[in-house]
Amino acid sequence: MRETIGAASGLVRLAFLVQNLYAEVGRGCDLTEAQARMLCVLTNGSVGMAELSGQLCLERSSLTGLVDRAEQRGLVVREADPHDRRAVKVSLTPAGSTAVHRFHQELTERLEKLTAELPVAERERFTRTLQRLVADVPVLFAD
Amino acid sequence: MRETIGAASGLVRLAFLVQNLYAEVGRGCDLTEAQARMLCVLTNGSVGMAELSGQLCLERSSLTGLVDRAEQRGLVVREADPHDRRAVKVSLTPAGSTAVHRFHQELTERLEKLTAELPVAERERFTRTLQRLVADVPVLFAD
DNA sequence: CAAATTACTTCGTGCCACGAACAATCACAA
DNA sequence: TTGTGATTGTTCGTGGCACGAAGTAATTTG
């Protein structure tokens, strides 16, 4: 049983590691963690508040403030949905797009360094298993 | 290059997944994420503020409040360090110990379910690689 | 058309994290 | 011994994050 316990510990520590990297790279781009996550989702195009809160696993009331602050910083805009006057579409401004691309690139580099030391075969196997485990996690960080 | 990009995405998504689980299990034990992390570190015995802030990657000033709130909830106590009158040792109360053990057990179960569907060989390989990647991450979630 | 549903916001609360500034204590060297 | 510089931890101010309850407006449904 030693091994399964180790798996849980390993997952937690890996998550901690990645999360710290995420925050660190975010700070370098002047983005909070929550903002960076949101901008990553918006990379795929404009999204309504409800769907966005679903993808980020946030209550809608939490999202309102997040979008507010991002909008004040000029990273994001709210647009009226032509088909539903209740709804709002959130999308990236050019500044937001620039920021998120820089963030994405830097984080990708840092994360690749993490696995860079592994032998190629091990690395590929690891990645494949990873893909399998996260198959139904929303795409927060597109390829 | 398709594969290396996927590795970064996979890591981010896995981290998101684990982090959400962490928060969810925490809520079930009436612990915030930050509190749960701290209590996990304290499982190994009492620790000074400076070392604790290092292990949690937090500024000392952030830790003060975290310990304050945990102390008010009766999860933790501050004790004077006999060898250094500036220093403080933080340790678990019985209530804190109970809470963190429950948290640890539930989270471990949930995390094992994550990998439970994998073929045994793949799972073992994955775990081994995991251990290697997190070798120098502080122990936030002991075996 | 009335009622139920959906989309989003507002408000109040508590928690989290940072940096600057500060007091107490310690370690060490002159 | 007496500075002097480093270390330990706290306070304070600021800003951000997240929740839930309650509310408004628009849409859908019966």
C-alpha cells in the first residue's frame, strides 16, 4: 500500500508546485492567479458569465467582481449578447490578449523545464497518462 | 512539438483538478485551503513561524493572520520557544489534529480514485515519475 | 398572460496575501 | 561589555478573492 499513498502525496505536491509557478508567472505579467485563469479561458473566444463561472468553478457572484476588476484594468470587455438582452459576453481586449499570450508562453516554458530532465520515453508515458487523467477537466490552458 | 505543449496543458489541468479537490475536501472538514495546508505541515510536529512561512511559500506577515484565525478556531496553538524568546512554535491542538487527519484521509481517498482506473503498470510508472518530479517540493502532504 | 426560470448584479462577510514599518531579541565582534 | 547588524514575529493598510442571500430584468413555458 505504500505506493498508492505515495501517489496522493505526489499529486498534492505536484499541484502545489504548478500552482506556485502559475502564481509566479502571473505576477510577472501583472496578473493575479484568478485573472490569469479567466484570461486563459477567454482565449477561445467570448463567453457568457454563466458559462465562464462554470468553467472556472466559481459562483456567479464571485465572477462579477473578477470581471469588474479585469475590465477596470483594460484586460477584458463586457458586450451585450444580441440574442439575449439579459446576457453578457466577456471577451479579451487587445491588451488582455497580449498579456495572456505572454503568460501562456512563459508558463509553458517553465512547465516544460520541469519535465525536461526526464528520459524521453518516461516523459512521453507520463504525458500520456496525464492526458488521460485530465480528460474531462475543462480546458483552462489550451494547447 | 505537439507533445511537449500538451504536457504543460496537462500539468495545469491536473493542478486545477487537485486544487479543487483540496478545496472541496477542506470545506467538508470546515477548513479553508490555506488552513488545511498549514495543518498538514504541522502534522510533523511544532514549527516556528519563519520555517512555516518557508514551507508554505508565504510571507511572514501573511502567516500571522493565518495562525491567528486558526488559533481562534482552536486548531492550533502558539507556544514560546524556550531557546529563543523572540521565537514562537506553532503546533496542533487535539482538535486540529483530528481535523487534519480526517482531511488527509478523505483527500487521499479521493485522489486515489483519480488514478484507480489506470492499469496497474501504468499507474505505478506514473507514480514513480511523479515522485521524481516533486522530489524537492516541501512535504505538504506526508505519506 | 402569469408563473417559473435564467442571467447577471449588489451587498455583506470573512479570508488571504503582500509590503512597509516596527519592537524585541539574539549573535558576534571590537 | 557594548555596539551593530541580523533575525523573529507583529501590526497596519491595501487590494483581491469567494461565498451566499437577495434583488432586477428578460426570457421561456404552460
